[in-house]
Amino acid sequence: MASLARLSPSAPILAKSYVLVGAIAGAFGVRGEIRLRSFTADPEAVVDYAPFCNEEGQIILSIQSWRPIKDGIVVTAREVPTREAAMAMRNTKLFVPRDRLPEAEEDEFYHVDLIGLRLEALDGVDLGRVRAVIPGPQDLLEIEATPGAKSSWFLPFTKALVPIVDLTGQKLISDVPLGLIPMVGDAPEEPPPPPSRPKSSKKPPKGPIT
């Protein structure tokens, strides 16, 4: 499953035309090479989608060469001729047009398609909507606007917790575990009491017998 763009609630629908596939992690070496962080299922596949653009569709990185390294990919690009230029672009997000990506397979979803969907419980109760998707070894859905909740909260995006993804109906059906949603009025967890100080088992030394 590809890792896609986090969109703000006010982002225009047009923003969904672009998909987040990676980010610049920083410079590598002293010759202007760039370390990329890939968000694609196959980390090395990210280079197949170059050139990369920003959220507005402006091309910002065209790969000239690349090679895999431990925990990432190193590339050279004509837009980044020096180490200083690479450092200046650190944390820059890399997008590609949506139509450049293959169709998702069964039970796979591009994260950008999940953002904005309603979340419902198995019995139809409104649980809010998806504000963002946080990619990682276990993707998380950030849920906002949950009635009665005191803040947004995170739901692991697994088949067990989100058994139904209805893109046509623009909703997710979830079996949310009890206690996962931070509700207003919930008592804060009390810290455990400090451990009692153990009593010394040693007897006081006896003085000389007089």
C-alpha cells in the first residue's frame, strides 16, 4: 500500500490529484547526493515515479541517478547540485500525479482516498472522520470530529479494526475497542502509588555488654 499525502481539512479536492510517495531526508556525502525516504510498498520503486513535484504540481526533483543504501535511497538530481542545496531541501515532501500510480489491488487503498472518509461503528454510530493517515510499519488513521471526544485519536488501519472500506459510500466501518477514544469526562489515569520503602531486615548491632 502506498503512503499518501496528509491533507488539511480545508485542502481543495484538487489536492487529491497528487500523492505523497517520499520525502527528502537530507544530504548524503559532500557531492550533492540526496538521501530519500520512500513511502512506497517497495522502497526502491519510488524512483520509478520521478520526476517529483510539490502539492501544487510544480516539478522540484528530477532524478539523474540513484542507488540503494541501508535505510534509504541516495539520488542525484539536477535541481540539487551541492550538499548545501540538499540540506536546504531536508524534509521536503515529494508528490507525483495520481494517474501515474497503478490501480490499488484488492484490500489495498491509497491513503489519499481514506482522508475525509466518515468513520462509523458496526451499529452505524458516527465516530468522526479521517483527518490524516500516518504511514509506518502499522499505518494509523487520525480521527477527528468524534462526538463527545476531547481530542483527535488514532486508529490502527487493520482488517480487524476496520473491516469495511466503502469508498463509494465515503465511509469506513470500524470495530473500535472500548477505551480507544478519549472521551470528555473520562477520568485521567492515576499514576501507580510509589513502592513502599522496604524495611531493613538487619537488626541494630548490639553494643558491648557491660
